[in-house]
Amino acid sequence: MGEQILQLTAMAHGGSALGRDEQGRVIFVPLAIPGETVRVRLAEDKERYAVAELLEVLQPSPHRIEPRCRHFGSCGGCHFQHIAYPAQLGFKTEVVRDQLERVGKFTDPPVHDILSSPAPWQYCHSATFHPAQEGRLGYWSPLEERVIPIEECHIIQPILWQLFEDLDLDLTGILHVTLRAGADEELLIALATEDVEPPLLEVDFPVSVAMVLPTGEAANLVGDNYLVQRCAGRDWRVSAGSFFQVNPGAAEHLVRLVGRLATLAGPQTVLELYSGVGLLTATLSAAADRVIGIESNPDAVSDASVNLEETDNVELYQGIVEEVLPALAGVPFDAVVIDPPRGGVDPAVIDSLLEIRAPRIVYVSCDPATFARDARRLARGGYRLAEVSPVDMFPQTYHIEMVSLLTL
């Protein structure tokens, strides 16, 4: 496909800078930066857009820096190592605003500047690796369309990298391996396998090992099947199959934002969907009279029961949100807090929320596009998008966390 010169004008959701060709068609350019002039070759030519390979930066952005990692550009774990961190923050704020305007159809959406991560490097206390063809573990490479073995990683905590280097694992039947570090540097290896037979594994220092079953539940192999994480001034039990934010420092932004936007005081009742291990539940229960949480993962519900054992105003329901919600019909809720997976909220849940009609909905999202879609549905049902606060939970990547308030 032919080469061309482009002026890049904006950052797209997904991590590519974009420009337009002479016909006005959008061209996405990975590893480039808005404001740059670049020479590219079209790699994927569609009718309405194209994806180009960056051949040369003719006029670099003042924000361009040298990436730290030798794998950057081929490994799919990071997308922004070539951009100075303050500029990453600015681009992410603009991406959130753009998604709300284009996908959500909001005019002048109320988006605050993104809150930065306390640590832009070595922040991840959890990392998932996949078997590579070379018989080693690695990350998926979108460029090579395969898992590539890695020799370094600068976004995971150093103790995890040490565990990765010391790990000797029979990869036969392994789907993926998740390494986790606890608050006091306890270590956990979570294995997902094709069958229930555990693989052979050797490490040179104490570590817990668990198998994560297809149900999401974890079975002990060695030691405990959970770690203790520290966030918002206290400890949290997190099982191998349970979700917890990978950046505890940035997660404290989420906790504070949810507490502020929920504006709870006195005898109020809160509904929390996708309540996990209770990280947000604890903040809500401290300010409300009653909190009802729904979570599908049985291990996360067990963790929450431990984490909230000194709390007497929380009711936890285990099950799929859209299946449990009808059982709560008729309960008057003063606020709803939602923290769904990346795919957002099922349409049936949106319908239930529009029937519940709580005065305030606090929506925690890790994907601006799916949030914009869901916020648009809620707005059609009478809600107003009052505030959007992005949080940089994932520095060096295009991923964005955000906490938003919708009101009646």
C-alpha cells in the first residue's frame, strides 16, 4: 500500500494518533503523537478509515521521549512509553471528552482533568502472562500477532519481575499465569489450565500457588489462595480469582471520588452493583444506613464477607446482576454505585436502573467508550451527566479509569 505524509491532530481511544488523508478519511497511526508530521504506509485499508504503519517521524512532538523498554512497539502491554507522562495525562483527558461527545452525544461534557497516578512506573501488583511458542511466558504482540517472550517489564512491581525470572513452570496445558504481590510482599501464582491437573512448578522462595477454575473460583495448591492488599488506609483480603485494582495508589482516588459523589449522610439506602471484595462498599457503608451489594464471583463475595466483618449494615447477594436485581424491586434506593467490567452494563441492568430511578448514580468505568454508551442510555431515560473525573490507573497505556455522576 502507498506511502503518504500526515499531520496528526488528536489521540484516538485505543492509543493511536490520528490524521486525515487528502480525501478527509481518518488514518490511525500507532506509536505516533498528536502534533507530529509523519511518513506512513497504509497497513489496513478500510472504506471509512485506515490504519497505518509509522515509517518516519518528520517533525517530532516536544512530548516525544525515548521508551524505557526494549519490547515497546511490539509488546501490547504498553502504548505510551514514547510520550512524556504529563502529556499522556492531557491526551487521556481529551479522549474521555471525545468519547462522550461522539459516542455519548453529550454537548460540552463536564470532564475534569485526569488525576495522575502516584507512580507512573512499576505500579502493577498483578500481571498476567501467556505461553509463547518458544516455551516461555510473555505478552501478546498485536504487531506480530503472537505471544512474545519478554526480557523486561517496567510497569510491574520489581518483586513480580524477580518472581517471573525465578519461575520454572511446565507450560503444558497452561492458558495463562497471573503473578500477584501483596502489601507485605507476599507472592501468589494463579494458574489457569485446560484441565484440573496442576502443572509442575518450581520457585526459589516462598510463594502461594492456586488454580483458577473456569467458574472464577480458586483452589489451593500451595499456601493460601489469597493475598492481603493495602488501599485507603486498611487491608483487604483478595483471593486468586477475585478482582482488585492493580494500582493501589491510584485506586485511592477512586475511593475518595465515589465517597464524594455519592454524597451520603444519615438514613439512606445504597445499591452497589459489581461490588467485588468490598473496596467501595466499606466507604459507602460508613456514610449510609444500608448498603445492598451484588457480585457474581463467589470468591469475591467470600473476600467481602471477611473484609466487611465488622460492618453490620451491608447485605451481599451472590449472582449475576441482571438476575438478582428483580428480587430487589420495590426497595427505594437513594443512590446506586456501579463498577462493571470493561464491557460495561447489560441493557437489562440499564432498564432496571431506569425503573429504580435513584436520585444519584455513581458509575466507575475502565472504558470511556462503553461508559459513554451506557451514559447515553441513562440520559435518554431522564438522567443528567453531572460530573466525570478520569483517573490514570494505568500509566504508559491507553487505558483510563473514570468516576462519573449522573443525577435525575
